[in-house]
Amino acid sequence: MKDGSDAGRQSAGAGALVTRWAPFLLFAAGSAYCVFHHDPSRHELQAFLIARASSGLSSLFHNLAHEGHPGLWHLLLLAAVRLHDDPIVLNLLQALIAAATLSLIWLAAPFNGIEKALLSASYYIAFEYALLAPGYGLGVVLFFAFVALRRSPWSWLALGLMANIAIHFMALAAVGGCLLVYRRQRSRPGIAVFLALLAIAVITAFPAPDTIVATQPQGLALRALVSLARLSAALLPVNASSPLGLSWSQVCAACSGLAPIVLGLLVLAIGAYSLRARPALSGAYLAACGALFLIGAAIYLGYDRHYGLAFVVLVGLHWMARDDKPQLAPSATFLCWLIVSAAAGAWSISGSLQADGSNGRAAARWLSGHAEPTAVVAAYPGWMGIEISAYLQKPIYNLQAHRYQSFVVWNYAADAEPSRDDVGDWLETAPRTGPLYVVSDPDSLTSSIERGTSERLDARGIRLKEAARFQDGGDGYVIYRVRFEEP
């Protein structure tokens, strides 16, 4: 009898190794390879530079004043840069976060092997939150941890920590908290911890009074339509790198103003329909999507990483449904959604692996090898200096804000269109402690010069000469050498 029991346990262990651990390790290794092949974007490096410029907790939260984000991801980066202040730590954290997400999928989720494989290869799990937005990836780990721990008071801690990632996660944490109360998980200590962490998130995310956000579409009705359209990214992320070479904005423009309504409502309808066997979970999905929509319409129109959280929520709710009723048959609608997302993920990862590296890193490498040691490196627009500052490990002069910076402080009109005289004024007020190089994108300064700025600069004795250009896919970089002569 004992021998039979031991044999059964050994057989079960071998089965778990084949069906869970082996696929998990395979996907985790593939994800790590993709992560270390990826150069962090300026969005990722902004958070890294904030952490690197912070001497401690008070300094960190001071530097976060204009970000509009809570500080959990930046707190993790603050600890990481104390060990190594090179952007490679971002890749390391990305790989660990991706592995944590995959471990929860393969070792804790009740999905079958095909669903887990599709989910592991899906656009948001394998690409967006693993490579492009690791801070949001941390939020996804905490959300899946909340789902796995939902019968335990520890689920409230997961929700509270999740709220400290971004305002979108605050909204999802509130929906998750309501779901726990509905399911009678009402641990008073847990709720107290959650409310305390939520209060910290709100306080730290509230932007400073002089914060200036990017220009938003005018009118609440227009922003609402755009926000509704962007919910479509949860089903099928369509961007410039998609096989069709289209973005949702192009699709909407071609299909008239009704397209945003149809596309957004389709995501709501398909997700709710896939959960029709569990009305409470279907309602939670609609509430989460509604929260994401309202944030976009009233506060900030986001990108794929913001609206893709609807996909993450849908996965978590199907996880709950299958865990609560193991006999529940897999949803064909949900499976089709996973197939579409996995196809988008495979395409995006393939394109990422074919990239040779970021143009920002190449521009920084050129400046390191060609610019004089005393050279002043300036940037216009200011965010063009983020990658340069990260890789050169020194502050860059922001022409538009008239100050040195390692990260961008959003308290000036960063997206304002300069007049033909502005560029000359900015260049003349730049520090002249050495030769001046200006880093720009292929459009901003070039289009300004083409509008007649060049002649006005010549009249003021300012000579701009293109020294290098890096435009091999992705965001392009142009480096100008500036000389001042007698007009």
C-alpha cells in the first residue's frame, strides 16, 4: 500500500515537472533572452533616472512630484541603482518581473496547458509588460497575486501594493476590493492595510500644482470617444509595427466617427459575454473597463499599456471563475481572445528581436566618442535627452526649460510649438562652457529650420550643422553641432 502511494506521488511529481515546471522555465528563459536583447525606452529610463538622482526616500518622493505616479516601482529602482547605477539593472528587474508573472500563470492558475501557453505568449504578458513597461508588469504580478490569494487576508496587501503602481492600478484595486467584500473576504486588518496603502498611493500620485501635462484633445466628448476607441487595444493592439502597418487612429479616421464607439463597445461586449456564466465577475470586468475609460476621458489619455489592463483583468476573472468551479468548461470566446493576443505578441517579439538596439544608445555612444570632454550637450524637445543622460551618466541641458536635467521635470510646456525666434533665443542662453551639441528628433528642430528658422539663426551668427543621425527604426535622433560667430 505504501509502495503504491509513493509511486503515485512520484508519478504526480513527474507529471507536474512536465506540465508545469518545464514550460514555465522554457518561457522564462525565452522572456529573459528578449529582455536582455531590448534597450530600455525613454519611458523606462525616466523612472530609472529619477531613482538614480534620488539620495533617499524624501529625495525620491520630491523627484516624483511632477510624475503623477505613486512610488512603488521607483522605490524598487532606488534599491536597485544602489547596487549598480547602469541601465542594465532595468533589464534585470524586467527579467525577474516577467519570470514572476509566468510563475503565477504556470504554477498557480487553473488554466489548461494550451491556455497557459497562449497567455504566456500574449502581447501584454510577453511583450508590453515584460519589455516596454516593467513598472506596469510589477502591477500585473501583484494583480495575479491578489487573484491567487483572494481567499486569504493577504489579498488586501496585494491590492494595496498594486495601488501604488499607477492611477490605473488604483482604480483596479478599488474594483478588486469591492469584489472581495462581495465575496465576504472582509478581514478588518487586511482592509485597514489596504486603505492605508491606498491613501499613500493617492498622496504620492497627486501632482504638484505647477505640473503641466501634455496637450489633450479638446472637449470631454472627443476625449471620451478616443478613450473608448483605445479600449480596443485590449483585444488587438494595432500600432505602427503591426502586420497591417495601421494604428487605431487611422482605422477610426477611415471608418468615420462611429468606429471608436463600435471598437470600444466590442471589447466590453466580448469580455462580458465570455464571463456570462458568472454575472458578478462579468460585472467586475465591466466596472474595471469603465474605470479605465473614465481615467482616459477625464484625466489622461493613455497608451496600450494603460488600456491593456482590461486584458489582464479579464484573465484574472477567468482565473477566479475556473478556480471556483473546476468543472466549468473553458470559454471558447476567451480562448479566441488569447489566440489573437498571442499572434500579436509573436509578431511584436519578432520585430523586437530584429532591432539592432535603440537609437538613443547609439547617439550617446557617438557623443561619448566624438564630442569634446568640455562639450555641453543640450536637448530639444527635453525628453530627447533622457536616453542620452542615462547612457552618458551626466545631466543634459534642456533648451526649452533652460536648465540641466537628468530626468524631465514636467513643469513647463514641453509640447509647445516654438516660434522662429525661440530656437535662437534658446541656443543663445545655453551654457557656453564648451562646444555645444544639440540632440533632437528628426522632426522637431528640422521642421523648425525648414520654416525659416535657419535664416534667422544665420542673421544672429548661429550656425547649426548636422553632425550625426540615427534613424534605424524606432525613435530617431539627430545631433547638431552649434557654432557662434559674429553676425
